[in-house]
Amino acid sequence: MYTRQNQKNLTTSQKKRFVAAVLELKRTGEYDEFVRVHQRWFRPDDEDGLRVGHMSPSFFPWHRRYLLEFERALRQIDPAVSVPYWDWTSENTPAASLWAEDFLGGSGRDSDHKVMTGPFAEGSGNWPVTVGVTEARYLSRNLGRPHNPISLPTRAELQWAINDPVYDASPWDSRASKGGFRNKLEGWAAPRSERWRNHNKVHQWVGGHMTGGTAPNDPVFWLHHSFVDLLWDRWQQAHPDSGYLPRRRLGRADLQYGRVLSLDEPMPPWDVTPAELLSHEGVYRYEA
Ligand code: CU
Ligand code: CU
């Protein structure tokens, strides 16, 4: 059992070791394989086929398993490393230590959003972006979108999602009308005046690569999803009598038949069900 720490509490040496392990995965090509997996399963609900990772109930368990795979690869390089989490309700400006030179580096420059500082800048020579044809070959960010400002989610906005006692609701997609914890936290369900909330808004706030299917090209992806994973715990603790929905396989007559996964159906690309990922007890724990 290991611990996932709040990134703001990491020591200089812990940051260094996390970055070193990530760079080593990049060097071997394994990192880009992870980016490819995310891209392959990034399927919006206006397309046909199974939605396993996004715009669907298995958003939480799919990303939990995805992070576990990534973390396992990191820990093979350095067993002292785990994926820290970024609480974006409190470390909520580009001045936060997360974006410092000694950790993830800062925003992109104004002209083309190219990240110029830190270990993942193109100039470091260690971070060529190879997956994602429509995006730049260098890591790009546009923190806070200065020309069209957007804020990170507030505590109240997060609480609004956690307070919903229902895990998810038919039609189990991105439609805003129905609510449900998953849709409110993934961030499609939003008041009319807002396009994004919570998880989605964070991707938009970071900008650049984080806005698309190849979002894991930006290492902040892992810290963001580590916090999203922690929030699933928080929702479970708030609603011990609620659980993953849909519980049973959808019937053939359902328009979402074959498009979303119920509790006991295996999630590709792994042969693991949401039910098997409801808890991470005995594997890792979150430090407050
Ligand atoms: Cu994702
Ligand atoms: Cu995401």
C-alpha cells in the first residue's frame, strides 16, 4: 500500500523523482503508448460505438485503472514514486508551485502557447510530442486563457456535484438535463450560462494539449485525474447507500445498448469491470 500526496506538499526531492520517472517512461516510448490508449478510447457521444472512458458512467473506473497502469509503470522505474493529486479548488492560479520550473513548468508563450520553462519544454529536448496529429509537436498550454478568461472550479461548484446522491442517469451521456454525480463532476451538466464545469473546466483552463483526446501529452493530466479519482471516494463516503449505475446490462431496446457499460461488464482495453474498481483499499490511499 502506498500514498498519493497532495502535490503542494511534495518535497523538492519528491518532485525531482516524479519528474525523472516520467521522463524515463517518455524516453523508452512507454509514455507515448499511454497517450495512444487515451486517444483510442476518447469517443464522444455524437459518434457510434462504445463510450468507455468519457461521457459515460465508466468515466471514473476507466480512469482509475488507467492511472493505476501508469503508476505501476512509474513505480517500476522508481518504487518511491506515486501520482500526486492537484486540488484545483485551492491551487488555482498560474502562480501555484505546480507550474514552477522545478516541477511541471509554466504556461505557453502568447504567440503559439509553446511551453518554454521546466522539464517538459521543447527546449529541454526530453519531451517531443509525437501522438496527436492536429496538435503541435511541442507541449502547449494556455493557463487560464488570458484572452478569453476562464476560472478553475470553485469549492461550491465541486460540492454541487458531490451532493448529488445519484451516481448517473439515463441516457448516460453528456446531456446536461439529467444531472447525476458523474455528469456533474465530469462536467457536461452545467447551468445554461456555463459550458464547462469541474473536470472539463480544468482541461479547458490548462488549454493546449489538455483540451483534446491526447491530453495525457501534458503530465498535469495525471495529477488532475488523481484528484478526480479522490473525488469519487469523497462521493462514495457522502452517499454510502448509493452506488455505480447502471447496475444491470441495458436491454436491446435501449438507445444506449452497447454504448455504455454496467457494473459487471468488462472495460476495454483491460478485462476489468467497474465493480472491481469501486475501491482502491489495500492498493493506495490519499493523504489529506
Ligand atoms: Cu480521459
Ligand atoms: Cu480528463
